[in-house]
Amino acid sequence: MTESTTAKAVTQRDDDWIKPETGTGNLGSYLATLWERKFVIAVIVAVCVGAAVAATLASSKEYTAHAQLLVTPLPQGDTTTVGLGLLRDSGAPDRDIVTATQLIANRTVAAGVRGRLGIASRPERLLDRVRAEPVGQSNVVDVAAQAPTPRGASALANAFVAEAIARRTIDIRREIDAATRALQAQTQRVARDGNGAGQAIAELRQRMTALDALRATDSPELHIQALAGIPSTASSPRLVRAIAVAGLIGLALGVVAAFALQAIDPRLRREAQVRDLFRLPVLTRVPAVRSARGQKLPLTPAQASSASNEAYRRLRSMVSAVPSRWLSSRSVLIAGTSPGEGRTTTAINLASAFATSGRNV
């Protein structure tokens, strides 16, 4: 609310007192924008959360079961298994564990699991449901399997660890058989040579005995550490996590929408916007007063609060303080942009404030 002629004051040399600091780019203006659009933000957050809840409740459940394998690479100095493709201690445990995970989650093992469980899914589909990862810095590999049922997830995880050991055992036995045949042929050649053959033959037979003992066992590198139990709760969808993520996304979208609406909204909602746009001082601030339900008439000084009456008296003083040389008349224009903004109330209460000071209004 300003007197129409006070705009002339901007042209004076001593007009710095009416030039407020620009506040459109500070934190306060950003927070004010968010507060003004809080209902928009709340609606967007509610929509996102509601959509997440609906999607979560409509989606099918998935259960995850975990089985664990212990990886024990053979020492480098083991001469019995020289030439066999066994896992050996490379001095880098991380690399050994990564190599072991590749022995568990591969197409060959998945094909064996498919036959073991008697399911029709392709090996690739089974691999999509299984994840083999090292457990921290240990020699343990965690095999996690997902399925629509708790028992299905447990069976799939256990089938993968069992099939991985079985496949690895078959491969090792095949290599042992080839190595044993080579040793037998070498023993026969040494026996035919004659001289000094006794000790060499004994060493060859000792190695064959060691290989036979190794063949009689399962894979020496992979051992079942723990079989998968039947999970009691679904691993997905997770309602709480879905709500939290949807809430954060909705909040981000709401903030973007708030600033976008602020950029295209031509209305002035804050005092700082008026000050920055028109470069005029604020003469007074009138507290908002609620009128009685159904009342359409303007508020009179008797109906207004004491704080409102004090604000109108301050406005009277500000208007009266304008030097007479700047005024072409003693008329005060009170304008607004839409109905119900309080123009009539302001005019009545300002006139009353002048009248109570003895002025002829």
C-alpha cells in the first residue's frame, strides 16, 4: 500500500533509504517459494508415494536364499597335483575368490541345476536369478538365489552350490584320469629301460596313489560352508524402502515444480517481490484479520484488531510525512489486482485514522 505520488521520491538524490537489498536469490526467498508451494509439493509427494504403494502391492513377491561355499586354494608347493587345473594359492586372495565365483555362476553349472531340479527354465534365466559374491575379505563365497517361493529360493541356492562342486569334481577326475594314464605309460617306459628304474618307478607309483586318493574325494577347492535355509520374509518388493524412495523422488519433483510455477506465475506473493520489482518502500504491514463467516462487507475500525488499527495509524503517519512539494493533491489511491484484497477495508480504516487525528477526510 503506497501513496501514488511517492514514486517521485525515487528520482531524488537522497532516495537510497527506499532501495531495499535484492532478496530474490538468497536462501530466504528460496524457502519462501517452497513454503508458498507446499501444497503442490505435498500433492506430488503423495502421488508418488501412492503410486509406489500400489505398484508394490500389485507386484509379485520374490524370496532370496543364501548358501555359502568355502574356497581353499591348494598351496603352490603341492607336487602331487602339478599339471592339474586346480585352484592354487596365487598370493592374491581377492583374485582367487573371483576365480572361484566364476566356477559357481556359469552356464555349465546352470544347465546341471536345470536337470537336477527338473525345471524348464533355460540356463540363462537361472543365471539371472543367482548371484555369487565374496563375503568381505574372507575365503567364503555367498550364493544368493531368488525365486517366487521360499522353498524354491532355498532349493535353487543349494542346487547351485551342489552342482558347482559336482561339476568341478567331474572336471578334476577327468584330469586325474588323464594324468594317471600318462604316469602309467611313463612307468612302463622306465621299466623297459632297466638300469636305475626301481626308485623312479616307486616315485611314479607313489604319485599315482596320491592321485587315486584325490580322485576318490570331491573337489578339494570348494566345500559347502552352509546350506541355504528357507527364507521367512520376501526380499522384494520392500514396501518401506519403496515408500522412502518414492517420497524422495516426489520431494525432488515437488521442489522442481515449485520453482517452475514460481517462474511462470505473474502474481506477486511476497513483500520482497514488490520491493525488488518496483523499488518502492513498504509504508506499513497490516496483519491479516479473518472476517465473520458469511460477512461480505468491509471491516470497520471497531471490527479490526488493535494491531490492525495501529498499522493503519502508521500508514497515516507515513502518508502525512510526504513533503507537500511532492504532492499535486491530497488524494490517496488504494488499488488492487483482484476482488477481496481489502481495498475498501483499507480505505475506510485509513480514513478513520486520519479523522481521529483531526484531519478532514
